[in-house]
Amino acid sequence: MLEAIFNHYNYWLIIFLMMTGLYIVVSRGNLIKKIVGLNIFQTSVFLLYITIGKVNDGTAPILTGKSEIFSNPLPHVLILTAIVVGISTTALGLALVVRIRESYGTIEEEDILVSEGHQTEMELNKIQP
Amino acid sequence: MTNWLHHIPILIVAVPLISAPICILFTFGANRKAAWFWTLLVSWFAFLCSIYLLNHVLENGIISYHLGSWEPPLGIEYRIDLINAFVLLIVSGISAIAIPFGRLVVDKEIEPDRQILFYTTYLLCLTGLLGVTITGDAFNIFVFLEISSLSSYVLIAMGVRSDRRALTAAYNYLILGTVGATFFVIGLGFLYMVTGTLNIMDLSDRLTHLADNKAVHAGYAFIIIGLALKVALFPMHVWLPNSYTYAPSLISIFLAATATKVSIYVLLRFLFKVFGFSFDFIPLTLTFIFLPLAITAIFFGSVGAIYQTNIKRLFAYSSVAQIGYIVMGIALSNTIGLTAAVLHIFNHALIKGAIFMAAGCLVFRVGKLTTYTIRGLGKEMPWTFAALVLAGLSLIGIPTTVGFISKWYLLLGIMENGWWPIIPLIVIGSLLAVVYMWKIIEAAYFFQAPQDRAPVKEVPLELLIPLWVLVGCNFYFGIQTEITIRIAKEAATILLGNSP
């Protein structure tokens, strides 16, 4: 049992990070903390891909004639793309938070919901005498 | 000439992608009209390409295009069979009809200095949706899915006249959409771990021998849940109503008609082509998870729609219900059920496109749309409301409309499986649609206009023509059903067949 954990410690670490990230996204009401959680969640996936690309005793796949065993470079390439996607998502998410803060004056989900409820109610009252 | 035509599979994606940065250049002349015209040209180009591709596939069978002449499975392959040729036609066709409609609406809803960037982002969104549909590489699907999602978050956040609620709607969509896409990538990671390939055809070949592999099962679960989030299948629909309600009208039309449809296509592709029926619990998930969720979606969406006072929100909830019908067709997993699903992907795009276009006309004149503000408008905007009512009839499923055709096939599919108890549920679902459409008809035709509202004029012809073209399509394809049914049937056979 212990052996199974230690031999695959990287996978356990990834699962821990994945669950931490997802839990933060679900449980926190602060919009920035949610994005931090999302980042941790995505990072765990990057690590998952990089882990599966590693071959024991393998080197970088450069043909020098010295080594015969190479690690699989494709997951790294895929994850480079995924990192770019992750960065754009974070940038866009934070930009949205800035705009939300400008127009609501808060980045707490509960306060925003209250303020939105008021706005919708006012609209209905104004037009529905 | 023939050489050029050979490259259409890549051009249909590359041209919108390259024209997006070119579109930004119009900022230097601050030429909004040119940016719009550029988007129009690109949309029409994509539309013509997709017609060519569909024709080609119908006549000569599957097209396989190798990017950079690298042979699959090592290189990326664009693989076009009847199903994705059909979805390509839907996406580019809706875009080609929505953009002519869009100029006046965008002018009214988006601040002038943002309009050029708006069109740029729109082109990126179009690129993403077309790319997801055409590609035969699983990781490529993720990349294009994120291109389309990221640009749609931006487009939704712009909001009708910078409504601040659009920002929170876009934020929630961003969080849930990213979680969904990341689940999809985790699933792909598991599949890659086991098979060592990302090409869809290759994946499905290799997975047939790996039916008992636990990693494949985990990958299946992650991919299906991630895609269900993107499809907005109940109970993962929470991002949808607010996004469609507060988004600019052009974006409501485009996304409601295409975005969820493309995700459903990916779901179909993975369920039936990649995983096939290689292990036992795929039919089990279809019957015991997808079917109950689809039925709940139909009822939750329709009843939710009845209680809405905001018109756009009402139709957003109705979209949740319509996705339920499509997923039910998938859950039946017989040829007729899948025919109904593929048909309804097309038909619902026509219906919701027309309905949100009519809503766009109303926003153009009235601004905020509630069952109160539209009172008495039936007389003041007769053409818009006639179109809305006709599209509503199609939504309900009156014979001679497209809505009837897909519901008819859905019923036939249910009968083939012998699931009789579900039939009354579908009929009740349609009756609920009558109730919420009646709410709008009652407000528009049977109530006096509010005292404090200035008289409203009918919208200009530039908006009415695209609207009526779409409404016309609703009836044309409801009467001339040979083409769509033939394509849908062949698509269903491809999905269920074992041959590639």
C-alpha cells in the first residue's frame, strides 16, 4: 500500500492540487480567489501531462548518438499550448474582475448578487407601476 | 483551379483566423462600416466553402486533409464526413445571415470605439467554432474550443449598452466554461496515456481493444462531464440564461444558434465514434443518466421559461429545454433517435436564430424587454411580431414547421425503443412551450400599450429581411424535408455504424 503511494507520488500530488483548485473555485465567494483556484486546477493538469511524458532514464529527444532512451516530447508541446490558453483565461478573468469592481464596487459574490437583485427589481418597479 | 479547391478544408478555418488581426487595422481609419463589411465577406466566404464541402462529401464521401502534408496519425488531420460538414453549414450559415442583420444592432448597442474590436473578436469566435467542427485531432478540438469560448466570454461581457450584469454573466461563464474545458483535457490526458495517440480515428481504433482499462473509463467520465458543461445540459446549464440575456443581440443570435450545437457535435463524436460501444456502461450512462437529465431539462427549462418576465431570458430557458430534446435523441441511441438529434441541431439553430433575431429587433426599438414593455407592440411592429409568432409556432412544433419534423422523428425513435411512458412527457413539454409563447402573444396583441411610452415604429428593412429569411427557412425546411432528413439519416448511420 505505502509502496503504491510512494512510487506514484507525482500522481497523488496532482490529485491533491486538482482537488484543492476545484474546491477553491466552488467554495470561495471572492472573484479573485476563484481565479486563483482555477489556476491551481489547470496547473495540476499541466503536471499530469508532463508526468505521463517522462520515461525513466530518458533524456531530451536530441539525436546525439550517446543515448537511446528518450522522454516523450509531445505532452510538453501540448502543455505549452494549454499554458497559453490558461494565461489568456486568467488575464481575461482578471480583466473582467476589474470591470466588475468598477461597476459594482465589490468583488464579493454575495454583495454582487444582492446589488444585481436590486437592479432587476428596480427595473421592474420603474416600468411596472 | 482544382488545386485551390483541394485546400478548402484549411481555408475555411484559416481565412477567418487571419482576417481577425486584419480587422483590427480598421481602427486606424476608425472605419466601423469597413470592419463590418470585412466580417460580412469572411462569413460569406466560410458559408460558400461549407456548401462546397457538404456537396463534395455528399457526392464523393469523406474528405481527409493532411495539414502540412504530414500523414495522420502523426500529423494533424482535418476529417470531414457528413456530420461535421452539416454542422459547418449550420455555423457558417447562421453567421452569414446574422452579420447583415448585425450592423444596425451593433451600432446601437456597442460603443463606437469598441465596435471594430467587437467584430475582430466575433471573427475569432467564428474561427473557433468552425475549427472545433472540422478538425480530426482531439487536442486540436480543445484548442479551438478555447478560442471560441474565450472570444465568446469577451463578446458576452460587452453587454447590451454596457449592462453591468453582462460582466458577471461572462465571469460565471468563464469559470464554468474553463472548468468544463479542463475536464475535457484531463480526459484526453488519460486517453493519450493509454493509447499514445490524439487522432480521433486512431483513438477509436485503439480503444476497441482497451475496453477493460480503468484509465479509459476515467477518461470517458471526464470527457463526458466536461462536454456536458459546454453543452449546458441540465443541471450544468447555470451559465446559460444570464449569458444569453445580457449579451449583445448579435451575440445572442449567434451563440444560441451555434455554440451549444457545436459542443453537442463533439459529444456525439466522442460518444459514438471515439468510444463507440466498446464498454458496457456507455449504453448505461445514456439510458440512466442522459435520458433522465434530458427529461428534467425539458421540464425545468420550459417551466422556468413560463416564470420569466424578461423576454430574452425566457427564450434562454427555452434553449435549456430544447437541448433536452436533442440529448434525448442521443440517449435513445437508435438510428431514428440520432436522426432526430442531428435534425434538431439544425432545426433548433433555425428556430432560435429567428427568435433571438426578433428579440434583437425589439431591443433595437424598445431597449429593455419585459412582458410589460412589449405590451401593445403587436400593432406597432406587426412584421417583427408576426415573425416572432411564426418562429414560436416552429418552437412548439406545429406541422409544416421544422420544429414538427424533429419532434416527429424523436417520437418515432422513442416508439422504436418501446419507451412509451416518455411520449406523454414530450407532448406536455410542447404544451408548456405553448404556455410561454402565449405569454408573449398575449402581452403583444391583447394589452394596451403603456401610457408613458412614445409610439414605436417598425424596424427598418435591413433588419426585417434577414429575420424573414430565417423564418422562411423554418417553413421551407419544414415542408421540403428530403435534403435535411437524408443528411441526418446518413449522419446517424455513420455514427452508429462500425465502419469509419
